[in-house]
Amino acid sequence: MITGIKEFKQLVKNIEKDFEKNKKNINMDRATQFREFAIDKTRKNNLGLKPISEATVKIQENRHPRMFNSGELLDKIFNKPNADGSVSSGYFPESGKIGKLPAMVIAALQTNGYKIPADINSIKGKRVRGFLATKGIFLNRNTKWLNVPPSPFLFDAARLYEHSDIDIKIVKKWARQIVKKRAKQHV
Amino acid sequence: MFNNFANIIYSGTATESDNTDYSLSGLSKKVTFADLDDTFILDFDAVDISSYEDITLQLSFHPHINTAGTSFLTIAVGSDTYTITKFNSGWNHILIDPAAYNNLSQITFTGKNAGMVMFMDLLGYRKADNSTLDFDIIDSLKNKISLDYDVSTTLAAAITAGTNSISLTDATYIFPNTQLTITDGVNTETVKMLDSSTIVGTFTNSFIAGDTVTANCPVVGEDEIGEDYDPICGLVITAKEAKSLPFVDKSLTGSKVREYTSDLGITLYIETTAKSKVLQLTNEFNFSYGKKFLIILDGEIVQVESSSSAFSDSELGSLPRQAYFYTISPQAVTKSQRIDITDFQIEMESKEWS
């Protein structure tokens, strides 16, 4: 039982110390929840991103949400603890490739969008046209570029996550645990 | 959807002039009401605006005169006169319900304080139209953003109208699909490069050797992204999320309950063949617009804030690109309307208790 203002102030101080001590764990928990939220929303196509084109459907031989083919890119999202106890979420490794490119590069391309050369007079364009032809896709002779629109899936997921109450619930859960533990000492 | 009144002719006893020093759009009207009851009259092409949601305009007064409780300004719209008794400092967003105006051709301002100076900007009429709601934002961004590619040269040889050949003195940073503006001081023509010596289509005008050629970084929406300009500042809608955010908008006749019903995810990207130029344009964008900037959307000033930005280098034969990500709410839709009560009568009758 708290009998005076001095004891109350000490209790508050101890709770603050406990929060500081658990800062990294709390933030890792929050980052993990965000990662799972982002992957889940992307896989279920709940980010409101544009659907994939018919050309992509033909190439992948599968109709699936944007950003999700085999799921390899999403599985590579990781959380990075920082020295100050914060945790950065939504990282892609610099090493480790998916196909020929690092996951980080693929994520940047998908996020920003990109153009694929398709100029019939260029070497790269001819290669692209040849590949697409094997998938039954034939481009207009005058097409010089294929535009793949941006898909900022992580930023959209972060926005949705911010509007949800998941983060608040995690912080409240930790707060209850910490306060309950300290409160027991004063019973 | 926002429309200007067409072919406005200004008259009246107040003095009016165009002003660029103090405005929201870059050009406002400065009106000096030197004497009491001086008028500022706007005559325009008659228009039926009864199906629209608001007449909208922005007004600012200098010096600021607090005359609470007394008439400050009257605005006559059609057969109605609205009396303004007070204003806040800075710009005041004025809304007038247009339901009664199926043939409006004049608006008159009458000053009620001698010596008053009024600035007016963004006068028009608007409504939330499902077909234009989202692309109005793209248009607003296109009107706001301007980037200087900083590449100029001259014609190395004359151009004859009807031909498609072009020869430049210096073609550094000019690529296939670069948009060029050529001018001789009298005629100006904008063309797109097909390759290093030919344009898409043919020239409308003739030019001589030595005429100025400027390479542009056009700001385009999705309808023009297929032009594949190089460089390009592209605006793409990438996501649309439903939401419900109601609020009350006060007008001169009452109030309207409005609601933001969606958020639009927009990506703005800067792209060109030369990485150094992408970085230069990015630096200019960051300096001129930064993380937050203001746009004019349907007669209102709206703040736009980038949630993040990312750079992707040249891979897979693609071009280097810097992208910025925004979430912007389209114009709110009107859910219901309340009209101020001006007369309220209660009839009472006494009765005996039984």
C-alpha cells in the first residue's frame, strides 16, 4: 500500500525506469506486429493497390495481388534494432538475392515503379520483346518503354497501421505488465 | 470540380487592380473602397449553378478593422444580399449556397467602411463530382509543381515547317523522348524528340539557326505518362482507401455537413536517363517544395505532406528515379445542409387546467 507522496513518487520513478529498461523489447514487439500486419495486408490485397496487369498475369501464369508472387519479397522484410533502443521496421537485406537482384533493389523498384526498355531498335528492347513473345505477349512496334507503376506497399501498410489501434494495444499491454509488477511490490 | 466564372468584367466605384504581392493563386484582385458604399461589380457570362454545392471565394482585408456587430461588407448575389459583420485576419474562405441561382451573371461587393482595402482570390463555384474527384488532385499538383531541367542550347541548322529533322548545337542531356521548347522570340513551339535528329510528328513553325532551344521536365498525370518523356515528373494514383471523416462547413446562409470519404495514395516521381540530373531535379524539388507544401484544391488551400521518399537506381535497363509518396483526401462530399433560422415564431394559447 502506498502511504505517502514520497512513496508514490518513487513508484512512478521505478515504473519509468522499467519502461526504459524494456524499451528495446517494447519497440521490437511493435515492429514485429507492424511487419506481420504489412505482410498480411499485402497478401490479402487489402492495401488498395492497383491490380496487376493482364501482361503480368500471363508472365506469372497466375492471378495474384500486386507485390505477391511467391511471397519471397515479403518474407525478407526484417526489423533492425537501433542503438538508442528504437527499432526500424520494413528493412530489406542488402545481401541475399531473389532471382538475379538483391531483395532491397527489388523492393525499391517495386515501390518507386520503373520502366522496362522495349525499343525495337535497342539490344535490351529486343531481349525484352523476345522474352515477352515466349509468354504470348506482343508489343506495338512503336512502343519504346513498358511502364510498371509504383506500388509503395510498405508506406501504404504503415499508413493503415497508423490508423489502426494495434500499436496502442501493444503499448498498453506492456504498460499493464510493468505497472502490475511494480504495484505488487507495494501491496 | 471547380469552375471559374467566365469572361468577368469589373466595374463599380471602388478601385480595382491585379495584385501579385498578396495572393493564394499567384494573382489576386486588390479592391480599394475609398468611400462608404463604394461598389465592386463583377459581370460574367450567365450560368446555371443551382446544381453546384458552393460559390466559393477567399477574401482578406487590410488594414484589419474589427467592427463586430456592425455591417462590414455586403455581397449581392442575384437577388440576395449577404451582410458580413466580421472577418478573421488573413484569408477568409467564404461559401455561399448556389441552389437559388439558375441564371447568375453578377456579384456585387459594397464596402461599409471608408478606406477599406480588400483582396479577393479563387472566386468560382464547385461541387464534389465522382468522376473528377481524384484527378482534381492530380491537376492541382500539376498546377503547383514546376522543375527546371536547366538544359538549353540553340539550333545548329534552320528548321522548315512541315519537316521533322532537328540539329542541335549541343545535345548533352537531351535524349529520345526529351520535350523541347523552341522559340525565336515570336513563335514558340513544343516538340518531343524521337531520336537524336528527329522529332515526333512535324514542325508547325519554321525557325532559323541560333534560335533558342530549352529542354523541359514536364509534370504529367497518368493520361500522359505513356508519352515516356525523358526527363519526366510523373504523378500516379497508387492506392485508394475508404474512410469517414465528417465535419461542418459554415456558409453565409447556414452550414453543410460534409464528409471526407476516401484517402488517395499518390506517388510523384522524377526520372531521367542521367543520374546526375535526377539528383539535381530532386535537390530542386526538396528546396522548392520540401516535405510539406500547399496546393489549391477546389477553391481551398490544402497542405500536402510526403510520408516518405525513396531512390531507385538504374536496374533492369530502367532509368534512375526518385519517388515521393503522399496521402491526400479528395474534396469532401456534402451529406446534409442546414439553413440558419431567421424567423422563429411560437404561438401559445392559454388553457384552464381541468
